[in-house]
Amino acid sequence: MPSDVTREEFEARVGVLEREVEGEKMVTRHILEQTRRNGDDLAAVKTRLDRVEGKVDGLGQRLGAVEQRLGTLERNLPEIVATTMREVLDERDRKG
């Protein structure tokens, strides 16, 4: 059932299609620009996050060393206190 279309109607329809296509192009360009911008922002965030992770890893290692030293002190503290008390008592006995 083909219908006859006048030249003016045909040109009007083509004009509508051309505007729609141009609009789609603009939307596509905008999306592409935003994607590029977001990609750059994400790369910057990733770089900063990598630095933060490196610092956190370093702090984790330092904390591990502190925990190890505290563990050693905890194990040795009774002997340290006992030795000190013996020295104090021996000194007191020598004076008395």
C-alpha cells in the first residue's frame, strides 16, 4: 500500500531524520567526552589509591615489628622485674 508523498512532505520527513541523526551524534560525542574524562579521573584515583595502599602496607609492616617487640618485652618482663628486684633487695641488704 504505497502512499504518495509530496516533495514538501518528503523533505520535511528527511529534515526530521537529519535532525534526529545530528542529535544522536551530539549525544554520542557527549558520552564519548564524558567517558574520556571519567577514564582520566579514574586513572588519577587509581594512582592515588596505589600510593595509599603502599603506605598502608608499610604501616602494616611497621605495626608487625612493634607487635613483635612488644611480644618480646612481654615474655622478658618477668625476668627483667625479677632481676631488678634482686638487685634492689641485695643493695638494701648490703646497706642494712
